[in-house]
Amino acid sequence: MNTDSWIVVGLGNPGLGYAANRHNVGEMVVAELGARMSAKFKRHKANAMVAEVRAAMGGPKLILAGTNTYMNVSGGPVANLLKFFKVGPDRLIVVHDELDLPFDSLRLKFGGGHGGHNGIRDIMSAVGTGDFIRVRIGIGRPPGRQDPADYVLKDFSSTEKKSLPSVLSDAADAIELIATEGLSAAQLRYHTATEN
């Protein structure tokens, strides 16, 4: 198995109509990482867009990816990427939106359940384990009685959009830190609350 590489998958839905949705914040983080490293994304046979970069001079390789499938069927491309690059699930980082965290918050964890997130559920099913790192980006709960399924497919509010660049930057920084110094170091820097 390849122990010098990390696969970083940003979850989202394909197409311009979804690009700015709350549900696509994982893809936005991977795009931010790619932009800061001048990465060139290319279509990959795993049914994903992929760019290969280095986390730091002489550091581990980051295989940045966004699937070309809808969020709920992300598992196939992720499993194919692990197989193609010979990377174990323990070196997989999945970046996704999290309804149960307030907007502008970031939580990093290894393993656990899917918490009702269909993208995570499908990855767990396809990969055969939940033992991978999740970078969870808070989008908050919908106001009033709005259906969460509708809420995640809406763009961020104008107020949220002002803070969004720093949210994306923090998440990208956290991923680089996971790859170079480990999950514990990144957790210490980016949150102190007890993870449940």
C-alpha cells in the first residue's frame, strides 16, 4: 500500500447549478487547496476530477479529487480512487457539509457513523469501512420548518458568503496539517470541543 499519499475528496454535486450550494462546500475546500497549489484537475477513469500535488516541500502527496457523480453515489468513485492509487482508507480524507454544526465551524474526526449524510453513507458502503478521516464543515440547521434536503441545495446566504472564504481557507489549512503533522495536531489547532 502507498503510505506517502493522501486522497482528499470534496463531496458535492456536479454541474454549475449546484456549484455554490451549501451541499458543495466540500468541493469548494478541495478547489481552494488546488488553487493555492496551482493544481491542474484532470478527468480520471475513477469517474472523478483529480489533481496530484505535494502538501509541502518534500511532504506527502495529496491526491485532490471531486467525483463526477451526485453526492449520494460518491462511494464508487472514492473506492476506485483508493484502488487505483493503492491508498488505504486510513489515508482518505473526506470533506463534507455538516448540518449538526453551526455555520463557520470545523470539526475533524476519524471514523464513526454517517450521521444521516448520504454521501458518507455511500462511501462507507463502497469502501467497506467508516475508518477514514472526515473534515466536517458546519452549515447549520435550516431556519423554521424548511426541509433540510432543500436547505442543503440552496446557496449560502449573503451574510454567510462574507465569512465563507475564511471557512474554506481554515479547512484547507487543516487538511494540509493532517497530511504533514497528523490528525491530532490539526484537531488541537482547529477545535478544542470534545468530539462526539
